[in-house]
Amino acid sequence: MSTSRRRTAAAAAVVASLSLVVTGCGAGSKTASKTATQVECDYTAPSGETKVNVLAYNSSSVDPYTNTMVSSCTKGDVTVNHEPIDFGGQVQKTTATLAGDKGTYDIIETYSFVIPQLAADGKLEPLDELVEKYSDEYGLDAINENMSEAMSYDGKLYGLPMQAQMLIMAYREDVFDKLGLEPPTTFEEMRSAAEKIQAETDIEYPIALPLLASADIVTAYDAALGSLGMNLTDPDTMTANLDTPESAKALEALISLKPYMDPQVTTFDQPAVQQQMYNGDAAMSIMFSGRMNDLTLESNSQFAQDMAFAAPPSVDGGDVLYNTVSVDGWSIPANTPLDKEMLFEMIASSVSEKASKASLPAAYPARDGMVTESSMPFAAAANESISKVPPSEPYPWTAEISNAITPIVASVLVGKTPVEEGTQKMQAAAEKILAEYK
Amino acid sequence: MRRREFAMFAGPSILVMSGLLLLPLYRTVQWSLQKVDYGSPGEFVGLDNYRQAFSNSRLADAAVFTVTLTLLVTAVLLVAGYVLAVLVNGLGRAKPYVLGLLLVPYVIPHIVGASMFLWLFNSNYGGVVTYVIEKLTGVEILWMTDTWANRILLAMNITWAMLPFAMLIIVAGLQGVPDEILEAAKMDGASLIRTHLSVIVPSIRGVLGFVALISIMDVVRVFDPLVALSPSAVQIGNESIMLYIYNVAFRDGGQNLGLGSAINVLLIILIVILLFPFIRGVAKEAKTR
């Protein structure tokens, strides 16, 4: 090979190799260990080396509780382990660890949506006796009763509440003020506001909702259906309500927002929606409250100071908002071989008063009286939102039906399935599941 | 080699292979004939899972998508891998450094590589490539929701991740081509293209076959890139067979391990069919020796 050809080949090879490598630049990581607080964790340690494995997804609202437990309860021969994981990973690992006689995890993060199914299957340890025994030591009587109820099934408590998450609207106050807009209280007002923002600013897609086709989209449908006064199922007649006019209206309401949202919205989960707000690509978004504090941090966005918060709108007017409340808590798997009292003291310490206070403003703690205007920038919105929430559906089949209808809701929203056909398919899928519980 | 020596050397390997290959394979076939709930013994249902698999058009759609993607990407890998290998093979002292750089995409975990790759195209996270295309053409490409744009994105990412492997193997093959036949071709007046097509490529046919074999096996099982690059794969018709198995076994409507296992068995059969020409070639070569 001649020298010039060799040089050309070398240059081409270097360019090719750099182009393969260049996309690897810029990766980073974020840990939240600095959110740990030191609290009392006075369990009786077992003899010998003991490892307690904790399963909890990472988010700014759950991390403070997890990190507090890990740092405060690791002592002597007892080590509390927590590996970072996202929400999807937690869902998969929860199923796997609770499946057999022995599991990988000794403490798991659970939420009100899954408690009925897991409790009905006998996968979780009832906590009532332990709550009674340790109530004074960890001040558990201050935990909100409604939240405890949300983590109960058939009259028994299966998850010790740590925090609640409700839907909140975050909006750009500077944009709204400039255009003389008020935070919308209905979907109609939301569409009008979006239209005005589109017409008078550079923001092409003013509304940002997490509508990820494989997960969040069903939460959105459920919130819309709830706002229209309809539940997924009727537990008395054991029938589904998914082919009702309200169900069709809920889907149409979500479809009506599409002209104001990014065309790729069915690929957006909550972090992607946060990113839209950080970038200034959207002027209003509706997400769970646990995601709101991130929007106020200047390290995340140049628009942090312009973020304002309101309760989400209702779909069609009325008192029930486009909303759903999820209570997060700690549960003890029935298949853990470790001492249940020790594990309970660990989870109780992580929701103690000191730990709960330290979780503010990222989380909405389960303890009464903690959320005030001074402790949380979106306190008013959160308190209004939680007071106007559709009724919960604490039945073992709720999660199963939600999973089953997720691809159908997604198919309707991307326009592949007509609304009418979609509601029929959803009804059939739900009825099939209900038949197994009859 | 004595029997005892053979047993000592081969024993551990056979044991590990049995544990990691045969046992899971046996379980998969067993579960494909059962209704299985996590943590409970399965209930025999005969061929019900297979009937259910074939009654849903999603399987056929996933199979067509996967096979088309596999054949296309394998063809690109062979051609681009060959060209890159020729370029690298012609390098002097820089060769080890360039080879090292080129191998970076191969050693990055697929899911991480795919997420980083997405940042080049997703406007929400910068999207340099999308920005440049939009500035130059005025066209906004919806990489994650437009079926064909997403397919191209997936193909590019898989090629990006697997090209180093193809290149590395072909470089090794090129180094084995005797100088004499290259000299002879030169003396016969063969052009550069003719030398490659008629002399070098036939000389490394076995190596290219090996690259094709490994590429087919890898691409037909594609999963990780779809998780990062195609969040609405099901809705836009870009669901691979592996993603379909994952959705059925772990996601949609709970956990249907029986049906997932049945589709897995069908996938194994598909892989064997796709690899048959290569396996037959290897067997023939072994016979002639």
C-alpha cells in the first residue's frame, strides 16, 4: 500500500473509530446518599453477621427514607443493603422475590395500588400487632389514617406508609403571567391556554404529560376516568366499567390534548416530562408530587424560579380532579427468614418524625401536619389535590386489569384503534380477569 | 488422551454447560406445556400455549420484524466490517490504538450504549443529529414513534454496537491471507475491487461465515436496544420476538410464563432454521477434512 493511501486509510479509520466512540461521552451518575438522616434505630440485633436487603426504587421522594434506613440501621454485624434501581426494575423484582418460599429481599417498598393483590396472595406480613407494639417508640400514631387505610387490605395493614404522591400541575408562571393566563381548572381551559401559548410564544408543545405507552398511559386513563366519576370496576356486581360512555370520554379527553403535546409523547415517562420542563419545551405538566421538587432546583433548570404549582384540572368540571393518589410505604415479605420485629423497627425508624421532616420538601410525608407552605413550595397545590381525588379501588384485580388494558389504551391514543373498539377490547380483557375472582 | 484425563478436563465444562444450558432449556420446554404462576408448580395444559401463541398476529409480526432486521443488519455488518477491517489492516503503528478505540462500543453494555445513542437523536436530551437534520432539511424526524425512522435508528444502533466485533474477526482473517496470492493477483493486473471480490473474500469465506453466524444469533435475540430506543415498540410494529416474550412473560396482564416459554421454544427453532445453512457448511467442511 502506498504512503498516501496508507495515510488516507489511517485517517478514515481514526474518523470511523472516533465516531463510534463519541456517543459514549457525557454519561454521568447521581447518587442521593446525602439525603440520609441519622435517626434512632433500636432493634435487637441477631447473633452473627446479618444482611438486610432493601428493594426500593430511586426517586427524590423515596431516597430520603431509604437512605435514612440504610445509614441509621447499619450497625454492628447488621448491614442494610440497598442497590439503586428504577421503578420498572422494582416492579419486576418484587414479583420475583415474593414468588417462592425464599426471596432475595427482606424489606420492600410497596404502594397502595399493589397492596390488595399482594396481600390477597399472602405475600406480605400483616403489620398491625407490630404497629401497636412500637407505636410509642416511633410515634406511629401520627401517621395519617387515610394513608394507613390505603396500605391495608381486608382490615389489616400490610405497608407502613412513608409518603403520598398525588398528581400536581406544574406550570411556567412567567409564561402564564405574560399571556394573562390562570392555571386551568378543566381540560377545556387547559386546551385554550395551550392554544394561546402555541400562538403567542415559541413553545411549540405547551402541555407535557407522562404517557409512556408501556406504563404511565394507564395511570392517565385511570385519572381521567376517575375525574368523570367512574371506577374501573364495580366490586358489588363484579363487572367492569370500561365500555361505558365515561370510559370513551376519558380516552377522548386524553386524545384532545395531543395537538398540544410533543408528537412522541407516548414515549415519555415522568423523567422525560421533567426534562421538557427543565428545557423550557413545555409550559405546563401534570406529574406525581414526588417529581415536583426537582423542578424548583436551579441546578436542574434555568427556569426553576419560574415554576409554579396548582392542583390538576378536572376533565369536565366538577370537584373530582384528573388525579390519583398513590401511598408509598414499607412492607415485610412473608418469605423473609429474618426476624420480623427487627425489620419492622428498621422501617419504623425510617418513617419516624425526624426522618419524615428531613424528607421535605421532596416528599409529602405520611405524618399529619407536616406539609405547610413553609416546608414545601407546592404545599397548597398538594393539599388541594389530595382533597379532590377520585375514590381508590383497593381490589386484588385492579393492578391486573390495569396491566392488561395498558397496550389497548396506548393503541387508542396513538390512533391505531378507534375509541369504541378500544373500550370494547378493554372491557373484554377486564371481564376475563374478573371472571377468575368470581 | 486417556479416558480419565478426558473426564478431568471435560467434566467441569460439561457440568457448567448442563447447569447453564440444558437445565434452563429443559425448564423452558417443560413450562411451554404448562400454565405457570410464579412460585407455584405448573399445571399441564398440553399445546394450549402454542395454540395461543399462533392465534395472535403479534407473534407473526414480531417474527417478520426480527428476521428482516437480522438479515439487514447482518448484511451491513459484513460489508461495513470488511471495509473497516481493510482500512485498519492497512495501518502501521497506529493499528493497536485504532483497534482499541474501535472496540469501545462493543464493550459498553447494550442498554447503556443504546441510551447514549438515543441522546444523539432525542431532542429532549440534546439530539444533535436531529437538530442538524432539521436545520439542513427543515424536516422533524420522529425517531421513536415513526415506524421506519425507529427501525433505521435501531439498525444503526445495533450496527454501531456490533461492528467492532465483525471488524476484529475480519482483521484476523485478513492477516491470514497469503501475500503470494495477493502478489499473483497484482501481477495478473487485477484491479483493487477485483482483488477483494475474487481473491481476498473467497480466502476468508470461513471467517465471514463465522461473523454472519454470530451476528444472526445476536441480532435475532435483540432486546436491550429496543428498551431504550423504542418505548412504544408494540404500538408502532417494532416489537422483536425477545421483547414480545418479555412482555408476555413479565408485563402484559401479569405473568404468563407458560406462553412466554412456548414463544421462546419457537424462537429457538427459528434460530436453528436461520443458522442451518451455516451449520451445514461447517459440517461439510469438517467432513472434507
